[in-house]
Amino acid sequence: MKELLKNFENLWVSVAFAEAGEHETSTELLAGDAFDEESPGICPVV
């Protein structure tokens, strides 16, 4: 459950960054296609 919450937190942080200027990335993240590939570069996973 803790890991699931962390994934959601990373998603929202990633979307927030995307909405700041990279709308294409935001669409990809919401679609779930590039989430695993984009997330580490935008918000580090500990």
C-alpha cells in the first residue's frame, strides 16, 4: 500500500511538471504508456 501511494505521489509530481510546460509528457503519463520511463527522470524514486 505504501508503494502504491508513492507511485501516485510520483505521478502527480510528474503531471505537475508536465503541466508547467510539457503537455505532451503529461498526456503520455496519464495514458500510462511512458510513466515508468519518464518518472525516474522527473521525480527520483528512493
